[in-house]
Amino acid sequence: MNRRGFLFTAAVLAAMAPALPAQAQQWPQRAVKFIVPLGPGSGVDITARLVGDRLSKKWGQSVVVENRPGGDSIVAINAFISAADDHTLLFTPTGAFTAHPFLHDKVPYDIKELGHITRVTSTVVVFAVPVASGITTVKELLEKTKANPGKLNWASATATNEYLFAAYMKKVGLSMTKVPYKDSVQPVNDLAEGRIDFYVGAYAIIRPHIESGKVKILAVTNRERAPGAPDIPTAREAGFPDLEFDGLVGLFGPKTMANDLRERIAADVKAVLADPGIVQRLTATGQIISPGSAKEFAAAMDAQQAQVNAAAAAIGMKAATN
């Protein structure tokens, strides 16, 4: 290579060196979209809108929340993957897809297409019973179940919670009838009216019935107590560590997104979540603030998947081969 060619190559390499950091600094160049697999008004939807509103001020670009419910979250996941755009992100509870290998003969997407950006919150998930039942603790619930094998019934909002509770019941040799529902509203109403005996699901959707005095929370499944219900013990504190499960909620980008851009978005989300006003509003919707790096988010999700896999195997569920 002659001297002129060498100098030209050196100049090109020098110009390319700061390219990735510059990409992160210049992003976003247009509106950012958060795809949410749940409908308007859900805890995750509210979180996405609150965080998105603050981020739009920080980024100087609008953040649009697009609700894509249906298909067991697959509609939203495929819409995100198909976009293949670093301005289209997936804002979702990880429980939306950790059970998919056991619910479908073939999972209709490649999980490797989802690139972790940041953990955002943990949805508060609770064990609840009708106040009229007189049950006040998880221990009392299990004692009543033991005394009435197969006579009590229960419902769950998600397959992940269903597998974990069913696996525990099998482990301790107890029997309770699972009642299937097509939505997350009817079982809560039935719980309040005493038509079902036990429910495991998001605190946010049960809260109105708690405030009306019809439903009682026995424990939260999360690793830490919920700021919005500080007097309620965790499953571990109640003496049932096998029932501990965090409702992880996080932000994903395309797998091709540059690491420095992931780090920048994660830092911005963390800064937004430090705002006392945001903390207060999210706490009221049944969320625990828990920002984390992409690596922390991935590790937490792997641990959750392993927990779901073990529970599913314990009750005879087989994972899809793909």
C-alpha cells in the first residue's frame, strides 16, 4: 500500500472509531415505539406510559405506546421482531413468554431475537382469598385444603403462576380444583363473591376488591414486600419459599442493537425511575421499582425460566423441541 492509500485508510479508521458512541448519543432520530402485549389500563401499560412520557422529554422525541394484546402475547412479540428497528422496543412482563415452550407445540418466534436492554419493575403478584372464607394466612389455606381434598377451587392469571402453584401442591400432596378462565377480570369478581376459594394474580387488578373489604391478601410472591402493601408478608416470610416468584417487567430491543445504546437507554430508564413522582404512581399500580442492567435483566430472566421449567416438569408438562 502506498503512502497516500495508507493515510486514507488511517483516516477512515479514525472516523469510524467513535461511530458507536456517536450512534448512542444521536439516538433517537425519530419517535420511539413501545409495544406492550397487554391492553390499556394494565399495570405494565401504565408503567410504559409513565416511563415513556418522561423519556420523551429526555430524548426530545415522542414515545408512543402501542398495545398489541392477544395470542398469549405472541401478537406483540412477533410485531416487535418483524419491525427489526432500534426505535421499536418491547415493553413486557417476562412471564408473557417463559411458559410458551409448554403451551405451544412449536413456539412461533425465536427468543434469541429479543435483546435485553433493562429490567424496569416487578409486578406485585399476590395470593388472595375471599374475606368471607375466614382464612388469614397461606398456612390456614393449605390446612383447609388438606382437610377438604379436591373440594376447594382456584384460578390463576398466568400459566407461570399456575405451574408454580400446581407443582407445589403436587409436591406437598394437596389437591385443589383449577378453574379455567378466558380473561383476568372474571376470576377476580368470582373471588370477591366467594365463587372461587383462592386466586393468584396481579395486585393491581385485585386491589379494588381489597379496598371494598371483599378480598384478603395472604402473601405476595415477590422476593421483597410490596411498597404499596408493606404489611403483607412475602411467600418466603410466610414459610413457603417454593412459592416465591418475581413478576419481572423489562425492556427489549432488537438483538442487533449496539451495546452502548442499550447502556444509554438503561441509564435513562434508571434515571426516570428515580423520580419520586414516578415511584409513587407506579407503587400505587402494584409495581416494585427494580431497574437493572441488561446483564442483570438477562440473569433474572434465566433464573425465572429455570424456575418455570422445573415447575412445568414437576406436573408433567413437556417443552416444545424448537
